[in-house]
Amino acid sequence: MNIFYGRTWAEVNLDVLKKNVEILSKLSEGKQLAAVVKANAYGHGDVFCARTLNKCGISHFTVSNLWEAQRLFEHNISGKILIFGYCQIDEIFENLDKNFIFTVGDVNYAEKISDEALKKGVKVPVHIKIDTGMSRVGITEEEQLDKILAMSGLECRAAYTHFAVADSLDEKDIEFTNSQQQKILALCRKKGLKFHSQNSGGIIYHKDFEGDFVRAGIIMYGQKPDPRFPVPEGIKPMMCVKSVVSQLKTIHAGDTVSYGRTFKADKDTRLALIPCGYADGFNRRLSGQWFVTIRGKKAPVCGRICMDQTLVDVSDIPEVEIGDVVTVYSDELEGGNSFTAAAKKIGTINYELLCAVGTRVPRIYIENGVQTELDRYL
């Protein structure tokens, strides 16, 4: 057992990622798959996931910001990297020698980039963001699109939009998604532009939509875009979070546990201390209403989850010993302690909990059935 196992770690199965990509590629019906690896690949580890995706033939990646793009570049990830977010204009030109594509979603911003490019005698590769209903980044009118396309300092390679409710199968939401698709389809066909619109929900619930690329995000990591609806057969989650039992103790009736004394024992209770807390991504809102698994059995959380530690009740698991592995989040149990179940419990989404797995939590990568890599941020 490696020494870092004495605390908390995440296991990321790259074999599952490969299988998920294979399934999604078939669903994409000839469109190129762009892998969304922003936010450290939704907590799974951007560099290691991107390397595996390169092995799968993926050559298009999307990230949120320039720092994320630079991280991939510095680790020799091959292919084009589309940056969704705003970049300062001077930084665009400082990074023009790299495999980055920048987003323009505003005429004035695009004009400033183009003017600077003309001064420098270069062209800036861009995708144009079209707002079709999210009311976030993006142009909304054909006139704005025409102005950007006419800018000589830009190399406009494609346009894209982002669906608001593609992960929903409610009738009104389907109508809204269809209207978003029709808007970008009409504009891009008219201008002869390549385009992409399908996010995870779009890929699995609207696979007949036209486009040149699809953007696989949370579905690529095996998680449901919407917990109410199924995902394609064979798609599986690829990450779990584990810890260990670091101490055992017995408290008596009337004793209280953790901050705020929110748990009070009504009988002799055997507690296990696990070195995992909200700084590791174990969400504090799960205090007193969640369980971990030890030796395949459920151990309820007692009292508040602390920054670095959590106490669980192991009274019904007498065989527990110090050093036993504790599963904090996993999809191994049907209806068990998955990221999705935890998110539902506290009124959030699995995206948030995945992205919240802390930087001090090492990621162990499993490939071809064995541990192959370890990524430690601290």
C-alpha cells in the first residue's frame, strides 16, 4: 500500500473512458468528437484523460480558459484546443504559435482582435459563439455574424452554440432545444460555416441533429447529464473517491460528535475516523445524511463533515479495522453512494461534486486493468 493511501484518493479508470468514447463516437454518426476537458476534466484529471483521448484518436479538445489550454499544450497534448472563455487580447497574440482556437462572441471584441492581427500581419483562428437561448456569451443577429465574418484579421473556422436544456426530455424543453438548433443551422448553412451544437445531452437525446462536431462533456466521464433520464447502454462512470479508517473509538450514550454537536449517541456507538473532509470534496451538506461503505457495508456519517476528517458509525460492522478502505463516492452500488445520489440528496448536480474533488486528492489512473499512473497536485 502506497503511503498516500493513508489518506484520501480518487481512482480514475481510463479503460472505462476508452469504452465510453467508443460508444459516443458511434452515436455521433460521422461527426468529429471534441472532448470537453475543462475544469480539470470535470475533476478526473485533464492531462491524463487527454493523453488517453489522443490514443483513442481524439484531436479536438475544449477548455474554459487560456491557463487550461496552456496546461494541455505544455504536456504535449496533440490536436486543436478551443478556448470557450474570454482571453485578453495581448495574451491571444502571445499564444498564437500554439494549437489554440479562440472564441469571439461579441462584435467589438472581435474587431479589436482583428485590428491587432492586421497590424501584426497575422490571422487569429476563431470559432464564433452564437447565443441561441442561453443569454450568455454570443452574438444574436445575422448582421453581427456578417460583420465578424468580414474581419480580415480573423480566420473564422466554425461557429457554435450551447443548448440550455438538451439533457431534458420534457416536451417544452425539447421544443426549445429544437428551436436553438434551427437557429444556428439556418445561420451557418446560409454562410457556409461549419458548426457544432451538441453537448452531452445533445449527443444522446438529439443524435439526429446536424453539425460537424459534437462536444462530449460529462457523458464522456460516464455521468448522466440529467439524473432523471438514462444514458446509452455501456456508458459507465470512471471515477470513485476512497479513503481509509485512521482511528476507531467507542462513545457512550449522551456523547456528542463533531462541530455543533449535531449528533448525540443514544447508546454505545463505535466510530471510525476517516481522513476525508470538505477540502477533499466530501460535501459538508451531506453531514448526517450520507453513508460511506466499508467492507461492502454501509456506515452512516455522524455529525458534521469537517474540513479534513469525518466520523462514521461502524457499530454494525464489528470486523472493521484501522487501515480498511472506505468508499466515499462510487457508482458500484445500485442506488448507493454515487456522485449523482449525493447531488440529489443536497439539491445540486453531479457536475459540482465531480469538479469539487480537491487538488490535494491524488488521482490514481487505471489502464489495462492495472494502476499505471499517479497524479499528485500537492
